[in-house]
Amino acid sequence: MTALPDIPPGIPPDRPVLIAGPTASGKSALSLALAERDGGCIVNADALQVFANWRILTARPSPEDEARAPHALYGHVPGDAAYSVGHWLRDMAPLLRDGPRPIIVGGTGLYFSALTEGLADIPATPPEIRAEADARLAERGLSGLLDDLDPDTRSRIDTANPMRVQRAWEVLRGTGTPLARWQDATPPPLLPADSATRLLVDAPKDWLTPRIERRFDLMLDAGALDEARDNLASWSPAHQSSKAIGAPELIAHLKGEMTLDAAREAAIIATRQYAKRQRSWFRARMKNWQTLAAAAL
């Protein structure tokens, strides 16, 4: 059972709440504390916690925590399915319209910006273009995609994030129009930023790194390796769900390609790198959010 943090003062009980922050920073515990105190539905804003096949490794709320308050958009997507920010917004719309006060929590910054700033109505990527992008990324790395992007698009995306770079390349290749131009034609947001309480959990590197290490060890203790074994028969690196941090490493261990210690170390390093990208994105895009010190929660 999750130990709940102290709730910062001044959070209205009748407004939607957005809680963003890097992985392992304590966001879920804060959202559960708010839901238990004031009511509301905890809604997932993490691009990997939507998938059904990785509960432990994506740090989805436990069944015990889910029983303590309503939760939505966790584990509702099959592991072999594609799921985009557009899918998430469509799933979010009825929750905003008909549900109880939402407490939207996660580490996927793009979900929050699409929710509060709007999302361009970009056509879906054809499978053949997705396959072309996958092949180019595998053969030439990020530069094989980045070199084709216009300067305006490159300035707006996280150029160190393969998923964001590939998405921008696929949009250009599939539509002939740069992502930045699509974004400039964005419709109104589902939830304007000023209508919600926006909280950003600040977790400095020195504080977060040991938590990341401890959490991965707890995942292993909780059965993450068995979870990976359950995914082994259907494993495909092309699945979005396979981007769960630690999944490629544990699958490689089960295939005899690395030791468990090496898989653990690689997964922890990948998590630290992901948290660094998250912090950079939040600093650039969430300057007007209320900052909470993770260590004080």
C-alpha cells in the first residue's frame, strides 16, 4: 500500500488537477492523497501505463491503490496496439465531460500540452511509412530522421527523444507538411490551462537517482522478471508497449543475451536518462506551473 505524502495547501477541491513530474518522483502518491481527501478520479497521463501487458515495469498503481480511489486510462490498451496522444485525448474527453473531478497525473509532457494547449488534427501514419521510419532509425540513428526535418519543427521537439523525432518525420513523410505547420493550426484545447490547478513535482537528479535504483529493485522483487517472461512469446520491439523502460533489458536477459545484473544496470541507466529528458521538457514547457519540491511531499 502506498504511503501518502502531505498535501500542499491551497489546492481547491472543485477544480481539475494536473500533476506532472519525472519518473519515480512521487506523483502517484500525491494524486492518491488528493483523491482520498477531496474526491475525484485519478486519470493516467503516462504514455506507457496505458498498456495492459506491463503493470509492474511501468509502475502502474497497484490493485490495492486502485481500490482506494477511482482510476481511469490505466492498462486499457492491448500490448500489441498503437496508441497516440490523439487516442488519449479522445479517451479523456468523456471523463472531463461526465466524470468526477479529474486528477490527471503522469510524466508524458506531450499529453499535458495537448490537453491544455490543443492538438493538431494530423492524419494517422500509414503502416508502410511507420516501417520506413523504423528501418531508417535502425540503420542511421536519429540523424537519419532529424536531417529531413525543418528548423521550426526541430526547435519544438525533444530532439534526443527517438519517439518524438520519429513522429515528426512520419508526419512530414506522410502528409508532406511539417509538424510545426500542423501545430500552428491547432484547435482549442479540451482543458484550458487556466481552468485547472497545475502542479509540477521538482525532483533534482541527486535526490531522484537513488529512488530510481530502489524502485527498480522493488520492481524485480514484485515480479517484473515474471512479467517479462509473460511477454516473451509475443515480444516485438516494434510494439509501442515494448518501449517500457526495462522491458528490452529483461527480455534480453531471458533470451540469454545478458546477465540479470547487467539488465538491471542498463534499465536503471535508461530510467535516469529518461528522467533527465523529462526534467528538460518540463523546464522548457511548464514554466507557469506551480512547483512542488519532491523531497517535501
